[in-house]
Amino acid sequence: MKAHLRVAQKQDCPRLLELIRELAVYERAPQEVTVTLQQFEEAGFGVKPVWKAFVVEVNEFIVGFALYYVRYSTWKGSRLYLEDLIVTEIMRGKGIGKMLFNRMIQEARELGFRGMTWQVLDWNEPAIKFYKKYEAGLEAGWLNASLSTEQILNYPL
């Protein structure tokens, strides 16, 4: 198997969305993927891109990707925020995730970020085991908070 890592391009977006939906099913939240292809493309390749990704191809077919954006911490400074690291189920355990994660570390170094952060579900033992190989710190005590588009639009100001 010859795997090739490269920067994601706009034409990759339909396949990336397929992988995002696959991840959402794995994470038991398929209904949560509401971004459209157009929104996804605009966010990555529009006038003001907010994300960058790397893909891994096998036989010119994308089997995994890692997507990040810049997060600013008032305590730490600019950090790489790894939004998603996804490897399609049949390709897991073949070193694809390692290729992508190592590339994220390299990217953080090259861009001079003050660290790298991400989230992992507390029940996702394979992912936790993977990150522990890197001696990643896993924090307890933080809760995720969010507002939906509807909540933002409907809030009386």
C-alpha cells in the first residue's frame, strides 16, 4: 500500500464531507452534520479561508484527512486546533492516522504555534489510546458549550 499525504484542495471537499459524515455516524451524531458543501468549500477556499487540511490518498482515493484552524488562547497564544482527524474505517490501523497527526505536529512547528489542542470523546478508546502514544495531556473538568445558528438568530438583543 502506497499512501500519499498532501494539502487538501477545493475539489476534495465532496470526499471530505463523506468522511465527516462517516465520523459523525461513528460518534453517534449523524444528524449534527448540517454544513453544506458550498459552506464547507467557502470556509476552506473562499475569500477568507478559516481552515486548512491535509489528506492521505491510497490509489488516488482519499482515505483520511486532518483539518485544523488557528485558535487563540489568552493564556498560551496562537495554537493549532485540530478539528478532525478522520481515517475511513477500513484503513484504520495502517499508519494513516499517524501520518496525519505527525503532519499536524510539523505544521504547528513550522507556523510557530504555541501548542496544539483537540477534543476526543471520553468513550472513544481507540482514539484515546492513539493520542496517549504521543503522551498527549487529556484534561478533565471542562464542559463543551455552544449556541446553534438558530439560537444566535433568535436571541433578543
